[in-house]
Amino acid sequence: QVLDTKDLQVFKVTVNGQDAKFAFGEKHSFKGTPLEITLPFELRRGQEAIIEISFESSPKSSALQWFTPEQTSGKKHPYLFSQCQVVLT
């Protein structure tokens, strides 16, 4: 699996609770850096996979926005979202 990143530090990736291997691909000047995740098991057709990524953003991480707990409906946890769009070249 390959995900887009930009200026993130990734500490850990799990898939369905199992540790997964991950590596960054070659950095591109404006597209960012691909995060390549190797699943710890073979995925069967129709099987659900929940990927959890422990990461840290930086001031250079574009299009990331945080809501404080007070800004969310439950008012208990912060919320991170991205408005990035797929870039087809």
C-alpha cells in the first residue's frame, strides 16, 4: 500500500493491530514523499484492513488542519483532517 505524505515523521504503522513494515520512497519536490506500507498478512478479497499510523507533523506539513477538543462535537478529543486532493500526472 502506498500513501502520500509531506514532511511527516512516521514512528509506527499497524494493520489490524499487527506491526507493519514501512519505508519512505523517493522525495519529490512538490508531490511529497510516498509512504510504502507492507501488510503483515495477505489481504483476502472483501477483508477489512484498518491501518493506524503513529506520526508527527511539522510546520512544513501542508494542508493539515487541527480542531481543538472544544471545536469538535464531542468536545473530548482533538481532530486532524486534510484537504489535499489527488494529483494525477
